[in-house]
Amino acid sequence: MSLPVRPETDRRIDDLLARFPQKGSALLPALYLIQEETGWVSEASMEYVAGKIGLSPAFVSGVVSFYTMFHRQPVGRQHVQICRTLPCALRGADALMAHAAKRLGVKDGQTRADGAYSLASVECLGACDRAPFVQINDLEFGPVDPSGLDDILKRLE
Amino acid sequence: MAFEPLLTRNIHRPGSESIDVYLAAGGYQGLKRVLKEFTPEKLVEEVKASGLRGRGGAGFPTGMKWSFLPKGREKPRYLCINADESEPGTFKDRLLIEKDPHLVLEGIIASAYAIECHTAFFYIRGEFHQGYRTFEKAIAEARARGFLGKNILGSGFDLEVIVYRGAGAYICGEETALLESLEGKRGYPRIKPPFPAIVGLYGCPTIINNVETLANVTLIAERGAAWYAAIGRPPKNTGPKLFCISGHVKRPGVYEAPLGIPFLELLNEHAGGMLHPSRPLKAAVPGGSSMKILPASKCDVLLDFDSLAAAGTSLGSAGGMVMDSGTCIVGALLNLARFYAHESCGQCTPCREGTGWIVKILSRLERGDGRPEDVDRLADIAFRIEGNTVCPFGEAIAWPVDSYVKAFRDEFEDHARRHACPMRAGA
Amino acid sequence: MSDPQTPEPRLSPPPHQPNVPSPVASTGGPAAAAGPAAALAAPAGAPVVPGTAPAPGAAPALPQTGPDEVALLIDDRPVVVRKGTTVLQAAEKAGILVPHYCYYPGMSIAGNCRMCLVEIEKMPKLQIGCATVAAPGMVVRTNNERVRGVRAGIQEFLLINHPLDCPICDQAGECRLQSYEKDYGRGFSRFAEEKVHFPKRYDIGRSVLFDAERCIKCTRCIRFCDEVSQSHELALFSRGDHAIVGTFPGRPLDNPYSGCTADVCPVGALTWKPFRFKARVWFLKNVPSVCAGCARGCNVNVATFRNRIHRMTPRVNAEVNTYWMCDAGRQSYDTLYSRPRFERPIVRGLPDATVEQALDRAAALLRDTAKTGGKESVAAIVSARLSLEDHYMAKRILGELAGITRLAVPPHEEGEDDHLLIRRDKTPNARGAELLGLGAPSSGRVREILDDVASGRVKGLVVVGEDLLDLAGVAPATLDRLEALIVLDAWKSPTVERAHVAIPSCGYGEFEGTMVNFQGRAQRLRAALRPPGEADPAWRILRDLGRRFGLTSEYATAQAIFDEIAAKVPAFSGLTFRALGDLGAPVRGAAVPGAAGAPGTVA
């Protein structure tokens, strides 16, 4: 059976298994490695990592579904995350979100058909002094207003 | 009021995250001192004497928490650093992690020495990508210079620090949910007792401390408990504090000051006052979204644990949020209620079902579909959640609902009566 | 998540049917009748167990305790328990039932439903009784206004997203939400929003259906699959009020004990497919009995309605099956309805024969065959699925009176003993056959007899409770060589069809009797059904056959036979039906070392 990840990732997961006093702890870091390589966590990946660690696939799937940062479907090349929680909302996050949806042509939580963008409103990113705050993949921007967002998106394209 | 920056002393230095800059500025002297001059037990006593209280939100005396560890050594001890900063309004740990990781790391090493643990886990929220990279680098630097690893500075003390990334769950900032997540599971808080100091990570005695708390340990290691305890409002509210302020202010940010500064000083002198001159202060939450709101008339308070408790709220994570007169309180509460409904782990009945119910009622009120019984219903639901849950998340939703309704009841009833938001209706 | 301090509560087993909470005494009941002081001592609504109410007057004093014991007060009632016992369990011992959903004996403590919150003096917040260890001198209140208010709140929260499915839900009548709403709830709904919706009628496994809307996330099912069946098919998915139980795609709930998830489910979220929509539980008549699917003899409830078994559920027996039973056993009564029965005796060449005629013919055939071929030409094959009473009569009538010396008991083995309950030996009474002198099941001895039938050395064969053509390597032609094939069986098997005389006997649930399981424990099976047509227990048919061979003893009932067994067979001395009761008793000297004591996880 072929691995759903590259052999190098498989080896890195083996290293993780030895790193922690209990193997179970390897699950979250292993999921990150898988997602780094493939962009998301597929069912096949869940079964694979379950087998590596000695967990049931149901358990692994339950863990994946608990954490918002693990994607169970592929996301756009640019994963645009706009904070919606109160300190950002007080500084215009709602309007920014509406603008982003229009600009990108997707609804909150959707991936554009061409796979270029995903848009998501997310909870507090811990940067309330730079509200409204935006994270795109692992790049951070704040404060961002609608025209600022346009600039950012243009630079990324 | 001039105040010597202690926690923020390095953050404006270029390259402050590097060990060279840290060392040049006098870093790791504290660690050297305690490794040479203190036994672990003495160091615990020192931290107790300093009056340091946890900076994560609960304000529990740190030295006392450490002393709950059992005497026996059959099981290894663990130190977990809670870097899961997710309380809305809070961004102070991020500042330390990104701009002065060694200040935190030195405190981690000293604390691990005090509680005699040899493996520490730095649990950082997944969204802090930069912080993750920065802290991993700091650990590598520290190991290369002999501050981590075996026989640190020739003291015979060994320590490894492992960074563990969370993956997007506010609840994992709760101590035992953090442990569950660290063990590779869903972040479900555990039934207590037993408490983590007795049965924690992998069933072993474990101490969980906040990032800022550990940075304070560095200060105590450098200059001692007596010096530390004189800062702030001794004896019970000691030390410097990182205060966050955001929302409708001119200069949102993190400001360091001794515990006990007046909120209005933080607002007007540090944060530059209200954002819009025509919109005065309406309300503020001093301690992060889970703490009770203070209407403007009650904002003349001192920012420390006991003063805020006496004022009917809490210092919490010091995540101050400021709302001006243009804020619809019902809308603000709805925003937070959605946060809590999204972040509820779903383990226990009151929180799982209650948060969703609260959102549904508030949504109706917000869009003009309110009913006369809604306001009392909200207060009653909050009452039935509070105190009945596995973890303090129950209080985290109940306190805002209870306090916003109490402090701004008219606004809620207005929504119900008018079937519209008075603010949007231009009232 | 596991509680490292989970004690071993070998206390009273949970209620007779695990999902049915015990009723709460109404205020007009024994408490009031006992006089004003007793009524004060027992708060309104608290169940009162006669004889345990404290004496009126003085404050209750704590009794003396041994070194391993703890004394505490629960609702002013003093109770002494073993160290490590939880407040919930201590309350049960005191006769006070604290309502709960997620706690289940035999599994880890979850503490998530919050229904068992009680007030403990000196603790400002209410504490969950299921996870709080009883401490010396603890003062617990389970039923004051504050606790009742919180309970009503929990009930309300559980119901706000719960669908109003009662009219079509199988759990109705044994549903904790229903019972607790009646006892502790507000009685009306204040929720006027759209409920959270989930898939209903989700095919979660081979034998279990899942209605996700009804689920209250107590996690009993998940803990069962992780800790008891150890099959790990279930997990919780998502979070908040969208948290839901589920499986991994392609890996359904499919372990040998999956039905137990429907047992433990306190509501109608998990239902046992074969029972869905079959009968309302309040119409069911429950008879305590023992499963006859394998050598363990799990204790069961046989539930019937209109003379038909509609389900079997496990009954608690700490020594035999703790709280569980396997799926195969759960449906072991299926054959009563899937296999063709015959209701009147079949006598070759004599249509519409009566039982008397059949017995006459059988006796005649046996005598004739023995006369022409000699004693060695008649043999008997007796099933290990029969009761002790059947076996005893087989030995007595066939062995002693009819002079049949060659007796064999066919083994039925399949698979392996598993980690929990299932035994490789699929016969429920092999030890009984052995103890009564029929010999242990032996395929060798059966083979010898059948070879002799094939070779013509055995010309007469009495078969009790077996379908010979089911045994490996037996060809129909073999049976046709017999001059006298006499068969007693419940169903119209191919062997019955080839018999010279076939007399219908009782199937499962149609007779009173005892069996001895692999642990050497004698247990009672009870009749839950009226047998069809002329069917009778095998022992009675054999007795009447015995009359044709000069039997004079009455043997009027199964009990009479058991009494004789107890008198005549040393292993059974001292035992009576009454002594066996509902939980059985070990047979002297028959215990298998290491097999006694509860299997798997015992809590």
C-alpha cells in the first residue's frame, strides 16, 4: 500500500514517535507534517497516521475535526483568515469581511472554484492592537482596511 | 508616572529575539544566580515570597501552585508553558514570545529548576506561526550556549524544552484541556480533582504556567523576591504587569505598568484616550472577554486582582477592551456569544447547549426579532450555566451575559420592545 | 478520559434493566406514612427505602468504621462505604438514587452530563457525585432546593436540542430523559428557537442504528467500544453543540458486542435494529433467564409480548457476564422463528399420530431393534444444549431403563474464547452433561457411533436435540440405514424428516431448567413462552417414554428432577431452585481454575 506522504515525511513522523514520553502526543505534530506536505488531511492520511501511532482511525478523525487549523478538504492557495471577534469587530472587521467576500467572489468558509483563495472568518488571533487583523497562510497583516486588503491581495497575486 | 520597563525592557532593541542581544543586555544573569545560590526548595519559597500571581487569567499564587507538587519522585515532573493565548483582547504573551523569547525561556529554566522537572513543553497556539519559529530558534540558541540540555551551566541540572503547537481551539488554554491536547487528543478539560500538580501530563505531576508568569520569574531570579514584592500594590498584588488595551482607543497596544495602575490612566495616558473625540467611553472589559463588563460610570478602578474583584469584575488576562458610545452592547455581546459557542468543546451539558441557546436569543434580539421574555431568559440561562460545568468556560460565557444584561438592561429591553437595534435605527 | 481512582464497586448491581432509573417515591408514600419526624428526615421526592430512614429526633451520628471504610451523611442518612467509593455509589447504598446519564458501572467516569451535581457541605460549588470520592464526615445533600434547581436546569439544557421523537422512539418507557423530566424537570419547554439538526436513522453498524439528534453526548457508547469491546469504532466529532458521535468512513460499528451500545445509551440515539418498532417496552413481559448461545450462559432478560420473544438484554451478574452480552447471544432466539417448527409428532406410516402413539411406537422400535441386533446395536446422541433435567432423564431413561449403553454428546465449537465473554464452546451445558455422567462432548465418540450406523452395526439411534446432518461429514444416506431413528427436537430438521418417530420438544425460552456453564456455575433458565402445539420439554418426553420401560417415579416438574439431582449427584448437593435464584451458584468442585470471577473489565 503506497504511503499518502513522501518517505521523508514518513521518517519525520517516525522521529516524532520517539520524541515524546507517550506516542499519542505525536498525533498533532504528525498531522501538521502531513498538512504541510499535502495541504490538507485526507481520510487516507488519517488512516495512515492512526496506524503509525497505534490509534483507531475514528479517534484520529475525531481529533482532526476538533481543531480548526486542520483542513479536511483542500484549501485555496491563499487561505485568507479575517478575525471576527469583538476587538476587531469594534474596529471594522465586519465591513472588511464583507469587502473580502465581494472582492474574492467567495462566501465565508468557501474555497474559490479555481483554488486560488479560501476565505474564512476566524476567532481572535491575539493581535487586537492591530485590528482589524488578517492572516493569509502564515503571513500576518494588521490593521487592515478594505483598500489595504486590496493592496495585500494584489501583492500576493 | 515614570516606570522602569522590566518585562518590556528589550522589546524595542533591534534583534531583541536573539540570544546575543539578550545576553548583551544582561540576560541569563538571573538564571546563573539561582542555579548557584538557591536550592530548588529555596527558589520555590522565593517565588512564594515575591507574591507573584499567575498572569494567565486565574491569578493563582505561583509559588503556592508549585508547592502542591507531591514529595515523591516515582514519576517524572513536567512543566507546561501555556502559550495558547486566545482570550479575546489579549496579546501580551505574543509580544514576549516574538520580541523577547529569552526573557521567557530564562524564566522557564529557572522554574523547571525550582520544581525539579527535566522536560518542559511550550504549548503555543497554532496560529502564532512567527512565535513558533522564533521560540524554536531561541531554544536552539540557548542549547548551543549551554543554557539548555545536560548539566546547565555546570549545575548538574538537565532540561529539555519541547515546543508543541496547538491547532485552533481556545479551550486548550484551560490547563487540563492543554494537557489533553498535548497528549494528542481532543482538548477536553478533565474532571478535577485530581489537579494537574498531582495527576497531570501522562498522569505525572505537572505545573502549567502562563508565558508572562514565567517572564516574571526571570525578574525574581535577577533581583529577588523582596525587590519584586515592593512593586505594584503589595502584599497581594505585586509585580509589573503587561496590560493590553484595544477597541475604541487611539493607541491600542501592550503597556507595562505596576499592578494597580488606574484603568483611566491606562486608557488616557498610555492608550491616548478614546478613538473618536465625539464618542465618549461607554463601557470597558478590563480582563479579557470572559470577565464582567464595567459601564463607564464604574471604570474608575485600579487594575489589579483584588481591586477588580472588589469592583465586581476581574483582572483576568488583562485583555482590556474599550467600547465607545457608538457600540451596540447587544451586538457586542452577540459577537462574544458566537465566539464562545464556536469555541465550546461540547463536553458538558450546560455549556454545550447553553452557549448555542444564548447565541440564538441574541441573534433574534439583534435582528429585531426579540420577545419580551428574552432578557430575563438570557440572565437565567447564564445563571444555570455558572458553577455547573467541568471547567471555567461556563463562567466565561455566563459572566459576560450576566454583566452585560445587568449593566445595560435598558438596551436589551429596547431591542426586544422596538424589534430593532436602537443604534442602527438611528436612535 | 479515565479516572485513575476508579474503585471496584462490588456494591448492589444497577437496576434490573440498565436504562430504567428506579422510581422516586411520591410524597404521599412511605415517608409520610412513617410519621412526621420521618417525613422531615426524608425530603420530599427522595426515594425512601423502608428501614433506612434515620430515627427521629437527635442529629444523625456517624457510625464506627473499620480501617478501610468511610462514614458520611447523605440527606441526613448515615452510610458506611469502602474507601474509594464515590458519593453517587454511596448514595445508592443509602437507598438514595442520584439521577445521572453518563455514569455507567463497568466503564470509566466521564462526568459530562452534570446531572448528578449534589451539594457537599464546605464546598461552595456543587460537585458531581459520580466523580467525588466519599470522604469521612462528608455531609451531602442530594435533594434540596438548590440541587433540584440545578437539576431542572440540566434537564432543560438536554432537551432544548432534543427532537420530540417520543411517539416513534423505541426508548420510550425506558428512557432516562423521559423519566427524569417527569421526576426532576420543569415540565414544559422555554426553548423557542430552531433546534440543532443531525442525521437521523444513520446506519452506524451492522446491527445498530444511530439517531444523531437524540444523542446527549454522554459518551457511554464510545467508552464501551474503547474499554469493554476494545474495538474503538466510535469517537466524538466536531465540538460545541455540533459535537456528535460517529465512526470513521468505511469502519462501521461492527464488534461482537455492538448491541451493548444500545443497552448503555440512555436515550433512543442507538437502537438495536432487530428490535426497532417491534413492541413498546411497557407491553413486554420480562423473564430472567440465561442465554443458551455458548458455554458462558450470560444472564439475560427475555422480553416477550403476545407469546413471542422480542428481545434479549443482559442482566447483571458479576461472576458470569458483568453487565454485557454478545450480539450473537442477543439474537440467539431468532431460530425459534427462522427455523421451521413441527407441532405434532411425526410417526412414519401413521399420520396424525398422538404423542402417546408416538411414544408407544418409539418404545416398540427400541425394544425390537435391541432384540434383533443386541444391546450394542442401539445408541443415543444427546445434545449439550439441553438442560440438566433433560440430561438426567436421558441418563435415567435411555441409559438405565432402555439399556442404551452407547451415549455420545456432540461438541459444537467455533472460533476462540475472546477477551470478554464469548466462548469457543457453543453449547450451554457441556459441563452439565459431564457432571451427570453422559460424558464430556466428544467428536470421537460421536464419530464411532455414526461409523457404526454407516456400517450397520448400530441399527437404532435416539437423537435428542441435535440435527445429525449438521455434524460434519454425516450423509443423509447414513441415516437411512437405521431401522429405528427416534428424534426429539424443537425444529423440523432434516434429521427429524428422516425419523421413524419424531416428537416435538421445547425451543429456547419454552422450558424451565438448569444448566452448568464453563465456570461450573449452575444457573436457571426460565420459561418465557408457551411452547407451540404438542411440544414439551425433552425431560418430560423422556419421562413418558420411560413409563413404557417401567418408570414409576413421578418427576412431575423440572424442579422435582433437580431436587433428585441434588440428592443423588454429590456435586450438586445442597442446591435447590431457590438457592440458585436469579444469579446461580457454583457447583461443588466443578469450578474451572481461573475461569471463576468476572471476565474483562470489572468495575
